[in-house]
Amino acid sequence: MEEPQGQLGAGTGNGPTFAIKATAYGRAVGNRISDLPGQCASKTQGAIISSADFYDYASDFRVYGNEIHDYGCAGSSKLHHTTYFSLRSNPDTDGPQDLQALPPHVQFNYLHNNEAKNGIHFHDQSADCGNYTEDVYINNNVIVNQSGAGITYQSSGCDRHEDVHIFNNIILNAGLPADWNGIDPETSQGHDGNGVTIWDSGLTGTMHVYHNLIAGWNRDNINSGSGCFGFRGSQDEVNVLFNHNICVAYFDRDFIGIGYQSESKSDNIFGHDNLFYYVGENPSFPIVFSEVEPAGYEYTLNPAQAINATSPNVENLSNHIEQNPGLLIHGVITSILETSPAKGT
């Protein structure tokens, strides 16, 4: 593949900053985007954005194969994101109201070392937010060292009906501080420490989260309600199918996070054939919820199938997984022994 020719810069001027703004049926393909030297993208936009405030700058927007790196800084506003996809309209303008649009497709992008909050960020709010008329696809992206969550799908105060498919993504070291002083992580504003976040304050569709690798989240332990996957928001309508994912915790953290106003959603996630692995010893947090056992799905194992430091199978982990394709490491897991031949595989 040819090296990209040149690089888009963002982060100049006093107004909202972005590098690429969508048009209806537009395409953003193969771009490399970063802040200009010494600049800091901020305000309320993102490196790549779509919106419907004044015109339809959203329908069927395709975002393929872009690289976004070193975008934003510690002081970037929490309302500014690495990418930002929105349908909400402004009722005080002549723009489209309650827009019914084909959704964006966000695929094969590489985001790394970005301090603008949240990597791939879908967010709508208010009653004028419209709907996507088909399923949304967010897949085959790589996100590394991300302030805020790796991927977020959010609704705040508007009803959204579409199903969403989040799959084949690699998210490494997400949930870093955002909108902070660069010294104390606790100064982070509106922190989101999840690998993937679903914010339900009006989502009524089904979120299909599958075949993702998520390793490392909430490194600074700013928010104890964060996880490999996490909920936010006050409503209790969304359902999540969480299947065939690999979650690797480098720190003693929840795997499924129940965050701000989302206690009622602990029974809204269903799943099977996931691998949850903690590299340390004696975790204080539960690996997954013991309550998440709806009919037709399994989040628990016969204890004889679980792996822990004393398991007779721990020295042959690779074969054990191969022989038990439905294996879920659960509950009493500590770590693979340092002497295990499976260590690092």
C-alpha cells in the first residue's frame, strides 16, 4: 500500500476545529490526520465529523481506512472528540428536522495516541435527533492509547431505534484521562474509562458487540464503574448481545462496568463464548456478573471448567481452550503461572 501523501492538520483558529466534515453520501477514505505542531484541537467537534444541525451532513457517510493520531491535548474539551457522528437537528434553524438517514459506516480506521475524548463517538441528544434507517456498522478499527472510551454509542434524551454492530475491533489501553490538567488524572472531566460504552438515555435497539479484542482500560482507576464493556445513562431499554469477545485486564478492574445512572441495566447484557482474562493475581472485582444468566445464554461455568492458578489445566491452557470452545474464564481466576508454556500465547 502506498504511503499517504501528506497529512491533514487540525487545531488552528478560535472556532470549532475539525479536519474533515461530512456531506450527505460523502466519503472520507485513506486520510492521515493530526494536530498541527503546537496546536490543540478543542471545542465541540472532532477530527472527522458528521452532523445535521443546518443541512444533511450525515446520510450514508463512509469513513474507511483513515489514520488519526496525536489529536487533541490534555486540555481538549470533554465535548470535543477524536471522531464525532451525530444526527441531531437544531429546531431554531431551517435545517432538517427529525432526519431519517442512512447511517455512517466506520471501518478499517487506525486511531492512536489521541487525547480528544472518545475514539469513535456517536452521540445524539434532545428531541430533534432523527433516526438511522438501517443498522449501524463500526468494525475492523484499531484504537490504541485513547483518552475516553475506545468506542461510544450514546443517546441522551432522544429515542433511537436502530441496531448497532460493533465487531472485529482491536482496542488497546482505552479510558485514559480526558479534559484534565495533564498532571492529576482525577481532574479529568466527564471521564469514560470503558473499552466500549453504550449510553442509553433513549436507545431502544439492540447493540451487537462481538469478535472484539479489548485489552487494558481505565488505567488510572478514575471511575470504578468502567469495564471492558460499560453502560452509562438513565434509561433501561437497550439490549446488548456480547459474544465471542476477548477482554484482557492489566489492572484490577471490572470487566462489565455499570457507570453513571445505569444500575438498572445490569440485566440488559446477554452473551456467550467470551474470554475474560486478568493478568494479575487475586482480583477484588468480579470477573462478570453472576446475575447475567438469562435463558438461552450462559455467563457462568461449571466450576470444574473454570481456570485458576491451581487448576490442573492451567499448564496447558491452549489445549484447554481448544477443547472447550465455549470457555469463559470466570469468577476465581487469578492468572496464568509464570512457568506455564501458555504464558504470552
